[in-house]
Amino acid sequence: MKILLTGSTGLLGSHLLEQGLEKGYHFKLPTRKISPRSYLNSVVENPLITHYDVSDSWDDAIFKDVDFIIHCAGLASPFEKDFEEMDKVNIELTKYLYERKGKAKFVHISSIATLSSGSEDYTISEDNPGRVRDTYYAQTKKKSETWLEEQNDSELLIIHPCYMLGKYDSRPSSGSIFFTLKMGKVSEYINNVKNFVAASDVASGIYQALEKGNISGHYILGGENIELKYFFKQALVELQLEKELTQVTHSDHGQVREFCTSNAISFDKAMNDFAYNPIVNLREMVRESIRYFADKKMLRVKPRRPKIGE
């Protein structure tokens, strides 16, 4: 299997690369910059990898003899100064890749944010979605989905990961919540239910879908539906912070409002169609994330000896 993978230095892309190499898959990896903290940096010389620097332009060879394009690259930012770049990455790059795909199957990594605004009082599924979230990131991801659907591609696969955690979050992306807690910038939370999933489980699910064959359409890949008070309790333990957050019903804090905007999620469709089965629990994924940040000296946390039964 030959895969063109974008976003290979990111959280999910790194896990897709790690698991794919273990399976013996060949990868074409276009990047602009390789972080020394990324998983790719440690395997870039692997003979199963062909790396392309696309800082200036894309080589036509990137698209030749490819079985799958997994478009994992994306940009999320709350700042207006980044909106133009988000259009380029989340919309224009998607169109460019699809138009160059040839006979390759196109796998678009979207977001649960295009199916759930957090204002719904029911469990979100592919057949029972909510409204798209009102962030610029969610809006751009939705626009790219809409454009892809207009191509009437019967083999198109769109993946909606829930809130991912795990090692290799070298930017960081979703793991930035731990930095915010560590720096004391969050003191309150809204106790909604949020679906947390290990990036390794999402990567496994994507390969299950590809290996099954004839899988297309929209699929949610999630993990555990957790009340946020339990997430924050576990995060504070692993960060070794002896404090409590205040539960509120509304917050003017932008990151609190965005992080706590959530719904319970069902991924029964993926379980039924290609035996998706997430195995990493919340405690394990929180611990793995924080250990990675500590090991890479991104976050100062002393090694914690687990208590009996943990």
C-alpha cells in the first residue's frame, strides 16, 4: 500500500505514520518544516518513506503511483490574523490535493466540530448531527467537506475524529489544554460531556476502514464520553497540581468556552461497518500526553509514581 499523507508531523498524522510503517506501508510525505520533536524527525530516513519539501512548490512525483491520499493537514486558530492561512490549508489545499489525486482513494480528515455545535441536547451521530460549530476552524473544515461532497465521488471517505489526546503532539494542538492548566490560565469549567479519544485509536480505525475496503461516506471515530469534571480531575492529578477548578454554567474565557463546548458522541456506525474498537481509556491518554510533553521538555512535570490500582 502506498499512501500520500499530509500532516505527518501532527498528532494524528504521526500515529498514522507510526502504525503504517509497522504494517510495511510506503509513504510519500510532503512537509514544509520538520519539528525536531516530531515522530517524523526520528524516522525520516526510513526506506519506506519518501519525503518532499513543499515549501516552494509541489513536485508532480508526489501524486504518482499512490493508492490512498490521507489528507490529515489542518490549521486551527482562534486568531483573526490566521484566518487567511486557515482558508489556504483547510480549504484550498484540500481542493488542490483532490484535483490531483488521479485514481487514488481520497480520505479527508475533518473534525467532530462540523457535526456538533455543543448546543444540542442529544447524542451526536452521522445520521443525527447537530449544527456546525461557529469557530472559523469548523467553518473552513465544513466548507471543504461541502466542496468534496459536490464532486459526487462514491469512494470519498470523510473521518470526524473526536477530541484527540496522546504522544507526538509536537505543536501542541489539542494537548494545549494541559499547558493552559499548568500555567494557571484556566480556573473554571462548564461541566458538559465531551468525547475523548486516543490519536492511536483514531489511526487504527482509519486503517481498519481502508483495509476493509468499500468504506465511504462520513464516519465518527471517538472514544469515551466523559463529564468534563472527571477530565479536569485526572488532568490536575497528572500535572501534580493541588487545586480545584470552579464549575460554572457560562464562561467569558475563550478557551474555556471552546473546550467545554461539546456533546456526547456515538461511533456505532464505525463499530458496525469496520469493527472500530477504541481501547485507550481517559487516564491512559492523559498520562501519555503529559509524559510526552515532559520528555520533550515542553512541560515541566516530575515523573509521578502511580498509586496502587492505577
